[in-house]
Amino acid sequence: MKHCLTFLLALICFQSLFAQDGRVRIISSRYSSIVNQNSISSIVPVYEHNGSTLSADSGILYEDELKRQFFEAFGNVVITQPSGTIIYADRLHYDATPQVATLTNNVRMVDANSVLTTNFLVYKMREKIGTYTGGGRIISKGDTITSKNAYYFENTKDAYFRNKVVVRTPTVKIYTDTMRYNSAQRVTYFFGPTNIKGTKGENLYTEKGNYNTETGVANFSKNNLYTEGTRFLKGDSLHYERASGIGKAFRNVVFVDTLDKFYAQGGYGLYNQVDESITMTEKPLITMVVKNDSTDTASADSTMVIPPDDDPKEGKRRKDRKKENEQVEQVADDATAMSSDSTAVRPPKTAKPAVDSVYMTSDTLYSRMILLKDYKALKFNLDRSGGELDVEEDVDYGDDEGMDVIDSSEGTDAMQDSIQVNSTRIDSLLKKELPKKVEEPVQKNSEIKKTTGKQTTKTPPARIPPETDIAKTLQQDSVIRQRAVVPREAEADSLINQALSAAQKPDTAFKDTSNQAYLDTARTRIVKAYYNVRMFKSDLQAVADSVYYGMADSMFRFMGRPMIWADGSQISSDTIYMQIRNQKMDNALLIANAFMVNAVLDSIKYNQLKGRKITAFFANNSIDRLYVDGNAENLVFSTNDKTHTITEMFHDRGARIKIKMEGKKIIDYITIRKVDQKVYPFRLVNQENEVLPGFIWRPQDRPKSKEDMINRKREIPKDGEGPEEGNEERNPANGTTPPDVNTAAPSQPAKPTVRESEKPTTAAEKKSESESTAPPTR
């Protein structure tokens, strides 16, 4: 009895010693014993220190010679803080002075927003900062983050992860080496090479940015790249919203699709994952690859058409013209060399490369993928032999033998412009806001929602056993980290360069168009260019108000005052169709008010070819034959090769003019039905007969280079401006055109937001459907 009283007195004194302010004190225990003067061992103890409770299956509380307290706990360790955070572990070493807890084996820290598991955790209870090394994970509202090392700040709900970081959510997986995660906002911040792989097949790469795992919104600001299958989108800044599938790129934007050899550049790009469309503004540029005939140095300059000498009665009057078949190229060169107004740029007479690039720009470029079966190809049934001749609306100029030397010429009705492009602009694409600079917001402690646990000083907290599979999950996380492929620095540049290289190679893949299953599922790309369209190729340039291009039949549709230049020639009509086959120029069709012009010598006189319709067929990217139909007219100036002077003017009219060429030489010239041919001595040539009705000459609109095409727009003459003022003669026609089912595109709202619905369709586009559904026959 005496010994028991002595023990109880000593125990009470020992507890009183530890019960001083700021010291650890024992609240309860099943059994306690004094080990020595400075330590006490307890079974199922509950300790309290600065508002936190610590409990375990067993524990030893002691102090050193400096009166610093320590606590060793074993089995079912539980730390409960006033904030509600609870930490579980198998073992605990607690240093009371700095309030640092070192927990090992099956460690689990639970707060209101997340659960941290690891096998080794150092937790500073005063600062509420936890650190694990050797591997661990944090689970927060469906987000699972594993890494080798991490720091967790309970006050701000921020966690910093280092070394083989892997984030898993229901929709994405993230791989990086350095990352910050806020469990309250569910936002991840990246500070190095990072890949975000989505379940839809998309991948986002960045070296600086953030991603909200709850909303799926990403903002990147350094070396950014979005990829989805064969499609790549790159920009200085990148904004992505996963819910809508919208990706926006800003500044130095590049879009590539290696599947159909398509790539575009611009200052702003908007990609829609749903319909796989790309919209680009701010000097957008599309590049397409075509093949050249590497052995052919001729280009498509062929509008100076002089009939060969097939009538022996003509004698000396046609002697000079007979030589013109061999001098067409020289005339075109002279016209350029001696002209101060002409913008024709002649390529060097060297073998062409195997491939060439076609560049196109406009105010807005739009492209998307559609089902091949939904694409309405234009079937003009063009025939290289000429096809049937339609002369119902032709003027009867005379007979096949008529050729006189006179001082007057007959005219035809002035050219009518049947294209009226809708003035609705896509200004909304230009009214956009650049993404804000990626910043790391600092959240005040007062703004963070806290869950305050109920403090007890009498009974231990309810025991929530740690997860029995922590060791298993940590092992799985270790395997995941070992297999994780963390991207290397500058990976975006490497990937986009590989994609560009692949896109610049001609498409040689076989497409089985006879297989119905293929036709039902195959897709094709369409491209639409709106407003101020310009095109540049080494031997061909073009301008128009709008252009529609379908990859299924490689057909360009130029609408709205279209004009094409091929070497020294200028080509225009109300609508121009140009088709590429096997990556080579195949045919061109000029419908309504078709006109071809090139300058002679000093550019004061012009060779001219016109008709209601002109059909051109190409061979090796040079014109092989021409058919001019419907009130066909050819006006040609003959020159003296020695004196470089004009000698006479030949005016030919008929229902059709057929021209066969070889390189640039005319080997066959035929005028068919209702023929009227006249030769004017140069002294009888005047302003009234030297140009055909509807004549247009606008060399200033011709793009001189790729850079000139991008930076300069053509000047559109005002309505009613005569040929002397605007150097062209056009009378816009009133009327509307039906819509094109192929070109129905999403419209743009007031600002380019992710809630994109329908893109406006211009009247120029609508013309395509009427010609698709009811193509003209030849």
C-alpha cells in the first residue's frame, strides 16, 4: 500500500511537470509507468499539445537535458488538429519544441479537400506544412497525384510536387517533373515540360501554364502544342476548354494535319474538336503542296494566241505572224521587260523542283473535315477534245472564209459581273481578347474554407483505421512513375517540325473509292477563304473576294472579281474553277465574261482572248489546250522581231476558238462557225478597236511574292468606276445566288468564344451549290 501511494504521488508530480503551458500533457491512458525521471511509458495514451491531440497503441513521452519534450508513438498513431486535419501512421516521432511530427509507414493525412498517403512524412504542425520523400500520392475530389517528392501547405491548400509527377483524373493524365496543385481550386500549375493526355485522344504540351482539373480549362504561355491524332496546333499562348473541345492559339500560330497534307499559319487560330475545324485570322496563310514536272521549264503563259499559217493565199501579210508560234515566249518576256506598269515576275529558266507550294491568304481562313459522301463535287464533264458546241446565244459574225483589212471592229455587250458577295463580315473573329498572362494567384487564408474539428481533452478521437492497401497503392504509384514518360524540353518544336515535314510531302496514300464501306466512312477536308483572298505559286498568282477548295476533287472555286496571273498573262471571269489532279494543275474553267490578257512590248497594247466560257487543260503545269466558247474573240498584235515594233492587229471572232499548244508554242489554231477574221494595219489601230468589250488590266493587284501576298491587299475599284479611272470595266449585276450545302460553316458570335454555333455563309459561297447541283454540260 505504501509503494502504491508513492507511485501515484510520483505520477501526479510527473504529470504536473508536463502540464505547464506549451508542454505536452497526458490526457488519458489505459496504463502508464515511469521509465526514469524524465520519461513515462503509456498504453493507449492520449496526449494534448497546443490544441492538437496525439494518440497511439503505445507511447513514450520524455524530455532531454535541455528540457525539450519528445514523444515516440507506436501502432495506430492518430494526430487530430483543431482545423479538422487528421493524420494516421504506424509510427510517430514528435519534437514538441518546433512541433514537428515525423511519421512513418502507412501514413495518411486527411483534410477537408484531400487525402495524402505516403510511407514517410515530416509534418510541421505549427506552420501546417507536410513534406514527403521517397514517393507518395494526394487524392483530391477525383484527382490523384503521385510523385517522388512533395510539399503540402495546409493553410493555402497548395502542394508542390517534384520528380516524376503523374496526375490522374477521370478525363486526363498529366506527366511532368515540377508542378503546383491547389486542392481547393483544383488547379495545377506547371513550371517545366508537361504533357496532358485526354481520353478524347488529345494531348497538350507546355513548359509553363495551368490546367483546371474540374473545368478542363487550360492556359499555356511557353512552348505550347495541342495535338489530336494527326492534327497539331501551336502558338505563343494557348487556351483550351475541354468541355467544348475548343482550342485557341495566339501569335505565331501553326496548324498542321499530316493526314491530308494541310497546314496553316496566322496570328490567331481557333480549333474546334467537335467538327475538327480550324479558323484563322491575322494574316492567315495556308500552304498546299503540288508536284512539278522537273524536266519542263515552261510555265502556263499562253494567252497570246496567234493562228498558224494554214492559208497560202495570205502571203506576206501573214508571213510575220507565222513566226509568232515560235516567239510567244519572247513577246511575253518583252512585255514584262519593257513595261513600267507590269508586275509580271519571270522565274529563271531552270529545271523546276519536284514539288512546289501553293500559298493562300485572306482576312479569314476556315477549314474543316466533312464526310466524303456529303461532299458535292462539281461535275463539269470537261472534255479535252472540246465536247459539244453550244451556239444558241452566239452572234453570227460571218462565214469561215471571211478575213478583211478594215479600220473598224464590231463590239459585243459590255461585261456583266454576276457575283455579288455578301457584305457580312466575320468581324467577330477580330474582336477577341488575348489570354491573360499565366500567373500564380496567392490565396488569402481567410478565403480558404476550413473544417474545424471538435477538440476534446477527455477522450481520444474516434479511431479511423488507415487504409489497408496503402502499401499496395504506393507500390502501384511507384510503377506508374517508372513507366511515366515525362516530356523533354523543347519537345513542342521537335513535334511541330516533324509534322510540317510530313505535311509538305505529297499525299501518295491509296484511296479505294470503289469500296462502298470506305465511301460511307471516309472524310475529306474543305477550305474556305473569306474576303481579300490572295494566292501565290511560283508560276501562278490569284486574287478574289472568296475561295472555296475541296480536297476530295482538289477543286478551287474563285468568286467575287477573281483574277489569275500565269507568267505574263492575266485571267479573269465572274467565277473561276481550277482543279489539281495528282498534285499537278489539270484544268481551269472560266465561267461568264471570261477574259485572258497579256501585254505586248511596252504594255500599251494587249493581246486579248474572251468568251462566255474558257476551258483550259494543263500538261506538266503548262496549258496544253484552250477552248473559248460563246462569242469567242481573239485580238492579237503582231510584232517585228528585229525592230521590236507592232506591225498589225489580228481580230478573230467565232462560236469557238480552239488552241492546241506544246510548251508555249501554238501547234494548232481553229476558229469554228460564225467566223469573222480581220487584220488591221497598225496605222488603223485606235482606242476604239484595240481593246475588246469588258477589257480589264490590273497588274497592280498581282502578288509579287509570298511576303507581298501576305502584307498587301488588292484595291477594289468603286462601283461605276470606269476603265480609265480604275483601269477596269465592270458592271455589277443585281441578284442572289443559292447556298452551297458543302460550304455551310459555323458562324462566329460577337467574340470568338467556345460557344461557337454557325459561321455565316457569303453569297459568293452560295454560288457553289447552284453549280454543284446543276453543273453546266459541255
